Amino acid sequence: MKALFTRLLAFSLLLGAAQASLADSYSESLRTFKESPAVQKFLTNAYGYALFPTIGKGGFGVGGAHGKGKVFRNGQATGDTSMTQLTIGLQMGGQAFSQIIFFQDKHAYNRFTSGKFEFGAQATAVAITASANAQTGTTGNAAGATGKADAGKQVSEYVNGMAIFTYAKGGLMYEASVGGQKFTFDAY
């Protein structure tokens, strides 16, 4: 009985530490995005946003990406979200990045949180020493860079009520591919 109690206690401590670390990852990612003047204007004016602290991406001919995040409105988390991406084309390598999606108004927020939402085709170019990321689709656009000081310096605006910024955290990926991002949302 004592061994079982010890294991349960150890598991509880590990789970608590993991949850604290996850909460820290959201704070750290948001802090990184806030360093960009281009992102600051969205943070002050957006109806809400979805934040993905880490999305992992990899591919060799066929690729994919996945990450989990949270959706926020009025500074409060309203639910969990996940992003899954499948790409086909010339690509090799892997990388990790953070992503934030701003919702201009209630309509854009409701479209995203309706349960299943997706962005259309994208084009991404990632270099060895610096990352330049641009995504376009029928529902959004994105800009990002590797250096914290450079993150979001590219001009970005709302497209169909949404604006996306990415920040490369690490890795190396060469890519000229076509794919789309699909999102799910589970309200609290």
C-alpha cells in the first residue's frame, strides 16, 4: 500500500510540474510575440486569439505538422484547440514554431470556434540561418521570422477577419509544398 501511495504521489507531482511547464510555455510564447511591434497592435485590438506555443513540423516529400493550443477572449482561455497540417511537395527536414491567430471580431472568433476550421494552401520558405514565413489562403495570412527582434516585422493585416503570425523556434526545413491547416476547438 505504501508503494502504491508513493507512486501516486510521484505521478501527481510530475503531472503538476508538467501542467506548470505547459502554462509557462503559453506565457513565454505570448511574451515572444508581444516583442514584435506588428503583433502588439493586434493584441490590443483583436476580439480574441488562438495561441500555439509549439507546433512540430516535419517532412520528406510528404509532411505534416501538429500542435495544441488555447483560444483566448478578453484575456481568458475559452477552450482548447489543435492544429493538424498535411503537405505534399518538395520538402525535407523538421522544425518547431509558435503560432498565434488573431480574430478581428466576434464573427471571425465564432467561425474559428465552430468546431472544425481550416486554412487553405500555403507557401513557406525556411532558410538555414533565418526563417521567413508567409502563408496565404482564402481565410488568413501570416508573417514571421527567426530572431525575436525580427518576429512579425513583415506587414500583416486581417484577411477575412484573421491574421496569423509564426515564430520559428528551431530546426531546419526546406519546403516548397502545398497543404492546409485544420483546426479543432473544444470549449471549456
